[in-house]
Amino acid sequence: MAAIDWFAQAEVAEPVPARRRPARKPAQRPAARRRPAGNVRSRREPTQRRVRAHIVWMILFALLLSGVVAVNVAVLRAHVAVAQLDQQREKLEARNQALQSEVSAASSAPRIERAARRLGLVQVSSGNTTYLDLGSGGR
Amino acid sequence: MKTRVVNSRLRLLLLGILLTFAALGVRVAWLQTVRASSLARLAQRQAKFDLAIPASRGTIYDRLGTPLAIGEQATDVIADPMQIADPRREARVAAGVLGLRYRKVYPKLADRSRGFVYVERKASPRLAALLSKRNLTGFTFQSNEKRVYPQGTVAAPVLGYAGVDNTGLAGLELELNRELSGRRGAETVVRDATGQAVDTIQERPARDGSNVFLTLDSHIQANAEQVLERTVQQWHAKDATAIVLDPHTGAILAMAQEPGFDANAYPAATRNLQIDHAVGDVFEPGSVFKVVTVGGALSEHKITPQTRFTLPYSIHVADRIVHDAEIRPTERMSVAQILQRSSNVGAITIAERYLGESGLKHWMRRFGFGRLTGIDLPGESAGIFPPYWSGSTIGNVPIGQGVSVTSVQLASAYAAIANGGQWVQPHLVDHVFGQVPPRPRRRRILAPNVDRQLRTMLKGVVSDQGTAELAAIPGYTVAGKTGTAQKPGPNGYISGAYVATFVGMVPASSPRLVVLVSVDEPHGQIYGGTVAAPAFEQIASFDLQYLEVPPDLRIGARG
């Protein structure tokens, strides 16, 4: 809808035909002032400039608001990502602990000894250990 | 005319829009000022949740970094019976998934007088996740930490136990509870409508507990426990204790006892199993105590290793007759032979002539008996001295009867002999991560020359002339002392009940290890040289090879 200049001078409406009166010598009326065509156009130009300015401001304002919303959405997404990473970190730490525990249990001497016995192995007795004297190096 | 009508309608529309925006503006202003605080509180209640951040308990490692006690993730399964419409069905489902008995679960869920019950504490996270997917009404799940002892029976009494709320209740878990416990944190979580966390405000971070590194070696510990298990079985003994320690640092490499138990099943173990016998139990040491008598007399320059005594088979002390373990004629023995052959008569003679009550008491305290060693384990006993000295007490105490000591006191005393006469406080904790390692107390109890003499005499015990031939280790010199002590009862000594002990140091030329073995009430054989000395040999042999200690004897020789 084109902007309406509320304060523009309205176009003169067609005058109501006057009631018939005894003819009188018609008074010399000044000729109706007609605005040259160029003047109407120059009145419309400031209006259009104002309209354009308003549109620009609205667009800028909309961009600003969109930017604020985008920033907030980005921050929220980052928080969600942080929370997910925190959960992941906790899971990994728990997994790490569980693995350490598994390794310790697997390497425990009683477990190894039981497994060795099942395979028919026996522990070396100290009496069966001999030492080799490599000498001091001389012949 | 037409234009005027259009204009007035437009003005009316504009006015309407302005009024609407004005009304909205007023409403916004009112909400943001008058209702601001109440709406903020409501939003907080709905979207913000205050949570405690659990702190992990520190891990206990052995000296090589093998975890002996560690926390694993667990889940507490909690139910609100007031919200459960069908407790039978839900109990069936929960019991089936968690592997519990229905009869234990159903009563908890059916009790509508309670709004909070634990269905299972510290459940497996995998099973809890499976149960969570069943979307049972009234069930919630909370992360927790479960204390696990991966090596099972290894060092169980030493490690102790951390209870349901991860607080130390016994052993090192209790002694080091302050270091191992962390501090809970606090955070506020903002959730969206779907319950997803969109913001976390950490008000105080959690501080995890400190990790602790022990002096224990899990392999040396496990080997000692296995040797004790075989010894107890072989001699049908009541129980047995072994300590392996580094005499120069006081670091305890193993503190074993049998029977043992799985540390993960601590609550199910009997009280007797839970007690660490090495620090908490006292016993009459017997002849291993003779080093105090001889060491004291040597230090006071009253005797030398070559000083000779004419010793009958038995001796009268007040109203008592004390005799040697083996029947023999009257002999002249040197001090070295008194120790080598463990002559009771010889030890009592030295104590009576050169030390007396006051001297003996002095040297007993000097060797660390009658007082706490200060080991970093709760429940240590100081031992028991005779409440009063009668005429016959001098016939008992010098040979290790009538006085009670702990295994750790005895091992530390022999460690002082192995360490050139300097006593070092025994300890289990090497360091707490992030803290300055503690420095063990030291004090000199014997002059170096006296110590050398004593050690040389103790080498003679582990020979074919001595009482501990079975403690000999091929390739290494061994020094030590046997002990066979009667056990006291409410009405005097119990017939047939003995404690067989051997304490040795190896290699004797430059000791790296002191090993004590004590066997309570062996049957079939009762002597320290027969029951405890072979166990010492097995433990020490393994440890010497494990620690790669080179032999100090010519190959093929036995020390």
C-alpha cells in the first residue's frame, strides 16, 4: 500500500454545482490553479525516499534480531555439545578404569598360577635353580 | 469524499495497531518487572536441577603400578513405590534383568509407605541400562562408583575395605581414607522440555581422591600367600603369617597371612580373617627373642661371641626349671654356639649374669618391643610386657616366653640387624600422588661392630650345626633365627600348642631382604627350623630371583 501523506494538500474535489440563481453577471473568477505536472512528481519523490528508508531500517532491524537469535541458538548448541562431551568423557574414564581393573585381575599371580596348573605346568622349586658363572672375562 | 473515507479508515487501522502494541508493551513490562522474580523461580524449578557431582575414590597401586583397589562405574537402581501401580510385574522384570531374587525385590516395591527404596546398589551399568529401556514406572537410575579389588585374595587384609558409600572401613582403605576420598562437587543443569541438558553451571568442581602407591609388590605378596597356604595345609596349622621387608628403607614388600579371603567379599569374611595378624596379633616369640638378650649383652661389652659358658642341660630359676630343647650333657658353649644351637640355658645365663631385669627391659624397648612401630596400618598392637617381674620372669623373657610381640615388631628388629644396627620404621605406603613422600623414622639400636658380630653369629644358625639348616638357599648366605614358643592359655601354657617362627636376612653378606614366617599351631612337627624355615626358603628364593639379586656364594655352595 502506497504511503499516504496525511499532510499533503488534498486535490481539490469537483465543486458541487451551485444552485441556480438569477443570472448575474458572472464575476471574474481567477482561473483554477493547476499545478504543473513536474510538481506532483517532486512531491512524490520525498515520500518514496522515506518509504525506502523505512524499508531499509526494517530490514536492518530484522537482521539484528536474527543475529541475536542465531547467537543464542549457537550458544545453546555449544552447551548441548559440551554436555554431550562431558558425558562422553565420563564414559571413557569409566571404561578406562574398568580396563585397568581387568588388566590387574588378568595379571594377578593366583590367576596365572591356576591357569598354569590347568596346563600342567608346575612352579620351579628353588632347589632346581642353578647359576652359571660366566667368570671375570679372563681365559 | 472517497479519499476522506479511506483516510479515516487508515487512521483507525493505525490506531488499532498502535493500541495493540501498546497493550503488548505494557504486558511485557509488567511481566519483566512485577512478575519477574516469581517467573524466574518457576523457570528454575522446572528447568534447573541441582546435582552433586560424585568424586572418584583414589586408586591404590602396588609398587609397580598394578592397581590393587580401584573404582569402577556402577549404577544405583532406585524406585519410588508410591508411583508403582503394579509392583508384581515390575518386581518380576527388575529381578529378571538384574539377576536378583523376586522375593527380595517385590517387598521393596510393594511398600507404598516409602517413596524411596534401593532396588540394587552398585549394579552393573550394562544391566541397569537394559532395565532403563524397559521404562518401568517409578524407577530412576543414579551413577555411583563401586570399589573393586581386581587381584582378589592378594593382600586382602592389608587393603581392607571401602563400604557401600565408598568410605574406608578397614585396613589401608581406612588408614588412607582422607587421601583416597575426594570432595563432591556441585552443579546446576538446565534442561529443555525434552529433558536434554542445554546448559551446565558448575558451581564447584569435584575433586577426585588421590592415588596411593604402596611398597607392596603384588608378585612377592602373592608368592608369600601361596607358600603360606601350602605350609598351613602341610602342617595342618591354624594360620600363618609372613612379612618381607627391605631392611634399608623399611618398605614392606609383602605382608601375607593364611587363611586368606577375597577382598571383594570382605563383609562375608570372619572377623579373624579380616584382622591383619602381622600388626594386630601378639604371640610369644620364643627363641627368636634371644637376639635381644645376646645383642644387649654384646652392646654392653659384657660378652663377646667367643665368651664361653659351662652350661648344664637345665637351669633353676626361682621356682622353675628351664631346659634346652634337646637333651645333652653339660657343655661349654660360646655365645655364638648358644645362638647357633638356641640354648635356653645359655640365654638365661647371659641375661641373669649381665643384664638383669632393668637391662633386659632396656634392650627390649631399644629393639622396638613394647611400643608401636608406627606402621601405616590401623589396629597395631604394642605387644605385652610382663605386668610384674617375679623371680622366675628372668627365666622366661630372655628366651621369648612371658612376653608378647607382633610379627611386624619382630621383623623390624631383625631388619635393624640387617641394616647395620639402624632401626627403620616399617611402612606400607610409598607415596601419595602429589604429596611429598613420608620419611620413615630411624634410630640406631646397635653399634656397627656389635651388629656385625650378631649377624655373623646368626649365619651360624643356618648351617648343619644350627637349628635352621632348612632355611639355606643355594648360592646365597643366609642369617636368621628359629623360634618355637608355647602358646599361653587361661590356665598356663596350652599343651601341644606352639608357634613356630623363623626370621632370616638374605644375602647375609649384604642383606637385601628380611623375611619372617610364623606358623600358629602346626601339627606333626612344631619346630621353627622344621616348619617355618622351609617356608622362609621358598619365599626368599622366589624373591631373590624376582628382584634379580645376584648370589653371594660360589656357585654350588650353600650358605
